Amino acid sequence: MNGKKFKKWRKARKLSQKDLADLLGLKPRMIQYYEKGEREGKSVKIPKSVRLACYALDLGIVDYDGEKSRTAKID
């Protein structure tokens, strides 16, 4: 997932950058870096953990404690 796809994914779910940052446990600035694809002129890639967390959100999983997941609809 590149920055453009990440931004498109977020917008399709009607999430603000702050809301997505809260769901992912990140600072809103990181969401901005991921969407832009760079930070201070250096390339920024979206980590696999973030990509997998986005997939989990699509499945309705908002938290996981190793035994069972807490689900919620994000739309």
C-alpha cells in the first residue's frame, strides 16, 4: 500500500487523520507522513504492522489481547 492508496482507504472509511491515528495508536503526523510518502525529503514506507492493522479495522477488529478480539463497525 502506497501513500495514495492509504489516503484513499482512509477517506473511503470516512475517517479523519486524527481518528485513524487514534485507531492505529499513532500520532496524526505519522498518518500525514504515510499519505505524503515522505518526511523531510526522505521516503516513508507504511510498515507492514500498520497495513495489517488497517486490514484488521476492515474486519471490524479494533483491539486484540491474544485470546479474543474486540470488534466494532467503523463506518
